Amino acid sequence: MAQPMNINLAMWTARRYVCARCWHHLLLTVHDGQDWIECSNAARCDGQGYVTKWYAERRLEESYWDLRDARQNLQSILPVQTAPQSKRSEMEILSELGY
């Protein structure tokens, strides 16, 4: 997602925008004497473009409340989350398997 731009615009963009795909921060880098903006997650992200940090934060907040509402509304049909079982020894596991 790297794009060349002048240094002032690149710094302004890196402060106010995030990657449009993964919402990671943008980095200001220099390649061949030109200033570039790229996703800080560029090794795993092939996103193109930017969105404002405000937009990404607002969407994350909306997603949190949607998840909370879904859990509350669907609690009667969702499986109950139980605490993890205590650790069993290797011999106990093997005996349960018939060895």
C-alpha cells in the first residue's frame, strides 16, 4: 500500500489515518530518496488506501456494542462457557483411552 508523497503530507497522513483494510497505523518510510506511507502491518496486509482514525475507532466501538447485544439476546441458545478442566496426568489420560 506504499504511496510516495511530500514529507509534510506524509507526516499529516500518518498521524490522522490508518490502513483501510486492517486499521493498523501508517508508517512514514523513505525509499530511493522519496517519502512513502505504508501500513505498519505490510507483511500481512495488502490493503489499499486509508481511513481516518476517527472512523476506525467509531467502527470498533460499534462492533463492541453489537457483540454485547448479540451475546445478551442470544444467551438462551449459546452454549454456556465453562471453566477449563483441571490438568490430568499423562497416566490418567492413557487409562481413559484404554492403554
